[in-house]
Amino acid sequence: MKLANIILSCILLTGISCQNNVQQNNTLTKAEEQNGWKLLFDGQTTNGWRFFKGGEIKGWKVVDGVLYNSGTGSDHGGDIIREEKFKDFELCLEWKIDSLSNSGVFYHVQELDSINAIYESGPEYQLTDDVNDANPKYNTLSTQFTGANYAMDAPTGAKVKPLDQWNETRIIVKGPHVEHWLNGVKVVDYELWTQDWFQHKNSGKWKDCPYYGIAKDGYIGLQDHGGLTQFRNIKIRVTN
């Protein structure tokens, strides 16, 4: 009996040890803090965020450590941005999306009077349900797949997890150089403000958006476009 009790105690202690080693969501490790990481979502509130072009956040909610968009954000009316601007950075977050839903992550967003929508200034890391959306555009316009630099650069090697599982997105911005990562794989790599970039911009969707992608810094944004998207573990490390 004594031996059995010892074995049982060891098993219980091992289980407790493993649980203590699991990092809680929406927290930073000591190593991350020492390396300059900062949480952009506290897991409990929308503190530090506001609607694009101002106004109290409505529709979005926080449940059990997860940030939900409204799921009904037609015409991008519910897009939110962080209150501070960022220039060069590494941004990480986790997300899940409902069937047939569509969302995105923006950077270098501007709020000029002549800019009417968040996507008219900030390049977008696309989030969407690539598998179930039968819209023909997703069969022909690969710049609208998950991980794309929306309407500019198509992803390569992007593998989205099933809808009930969390995906990890990483965006790295260093001067003109931008990288999009999805679940540990770099899927997009591009240079802003080159001759080719301006030619691409001015001949496509953004030809009538003079401020698209021009700014050297700006706000981080999350899209409420229609259909439900969930976010957690949003963190950033400034590198400039």
C-alpha cells in the first residue's frame, strides 16, 4: 500500500507540474516581457481599442478570454483599431472564423478626413473561410485567400486549420519589408513602395485609393466585415 501511495503521489505531482507549465491565454512569459513583447488584448475588456474614426466600441464582446467581433459588420462599420500607432513591429495573434465568414488584420491604418474606410489606407492580412465559401471569386482571385496581402499578394503554402481550431498569424513589418506567416509558415513576402509595388497598386483594386499603403506608421486594426471571427493572444513587439 505504501508503494502504491508513493506512485499515486508522483502521478498527481507530475500532473500538477504539467498544468503549471501551460501558459495561460492572453498572458506573457517572463522571457517575452524581457524581449519587449506587449499584450494588445487583456482577455477581459476592449481597453486600448476603439472604433476606426472614433466612437465607443459596440457589437464586439469578450467571452472567456476571447474577443468576438459582432458577426454582422456589414460595410465594415465595426472595424476597430488600437489607440497607439506602430511603425516597425512583429505582431502575433490567434484566430478562428465561422463558416463563410470574412475578416482581416490591418496595419499602418490612417484616419484622414478623406479616408472613408479602414482598408483605404492599411494593408490587410486576409482571414477567411477558404474551404466552404463557394463564391467564384475565391476560385480565381487567390489574393483573397487567408494569409494574402489582400488584393495585392497571394499566399504560398498557406494551410488553414479546421474551423473549430485556432490559427496563428504573425505579421512582421520592417521598413518596406513585410512578411505574413500562417501557422508557422511564411506565406507572403513583399516590399512596399518599390516601382513594382506602385505599378501593382495603381493598376488594381487600390488605384482610386491614393493613401493605400503609403504611410510609414499607423494603427493596428481588426475587421468586422460580416460573419463571426474570434481573436485571442494578441501581442506585439516593436522593433524600430
